[in-house]
Amino acid sequence: MTSRPSFAPLLEGFFTQRLIRQRHASAHTIASYRDTFRSLLRFVQQRLRKAPSALMLDDIDAPLVVAFLDDLEAKRGITARTRNLRLTAIHSFFRYVAFEAPAHAAQTLRVLAIPAGGARPANLVGTARRRTGPAAASGSRHCDHEHAECAKGSVRGVDSHETSRIFEAPFQGQS
């Protein structure tokens, strides 16, 4: 039987254990991440009609994260840089989730596969491949399959070796 972990304790652990105790993140980083998750929780509450306290981890999937980022761009007019900062916070959280809720590896992989950048390519989520250059240092991934595959929850083409890289990736370079 697979348990459905609640989102709230994972988010609390991310801030208290990961950011504050392990990473010794700056007050600015914590405030930026807090603002990201406040915005995300407001968006999720409107979109899913669920109170933040009632959210389960599997409610926050890749299509929802992409919709959140698109909403920020469309309604708030944020720049690509701000979008990428929000995505960095979400990616950091899901790297934490990879260790805390390994039963949700496929969901974690799909969220971590969301690429940074202002103009996203048509290919959004699917097979994760290691990037080269600066993105490699952060453990970023990019995708080969179309967005529709993500919406269906497909991880076709992702082998266990690729998935294990995400869980073994160091936390260096991310706050």
C-alpha cells in the first residue's frame, strides 16, 4: 500500500530541516522561497479548490507547476529571471522530496524535468537527460517528450539509471 504524504509536513521540513539546518540558507533565500510557495499555494487553492492544509503531495504535479509558472507570467507579468527563481525554489523542494518520499519518484522526476527559461520549447516533460555546462552543476534536466506526455503522467523512456541520478545528485549550487 502506497501512502499519500501530506504536502504541509514536507514543506515545513523543507524549510526547517533542509534550508535552515542543512543549507544555512540566507534570510533572502528563505524569503524568496517563502514567497514562491505562498504564491503557489494561492494558485493551487484557486485551481484545485483545496485548502493548503488539505493538499497531498501528489496534488502538486508537473502540469500544475507549469500552469502556475504560466499564470505568473500572464497575470503578473514576471520576467524570465523571476520565473526561473520560482522554478528553482520548486526544484529545490522536489529534490528534498526525492529523499523524503521516494515512493513518488516518477512525480518528482517529472517536476524536476521542467526546464528553466522564459520561452519554453514545445518539448516539456518526459525523458530526463543530463545537461552539460552550467546546468550540469545544479543537476538540472531537460526533456524530450511533449507536454502532453507530462499531462498524462507518462515517464516513458526514463530508465532507473536516470532516475537514480536525480536522487544521488548533490544539493550543491542550490539554496
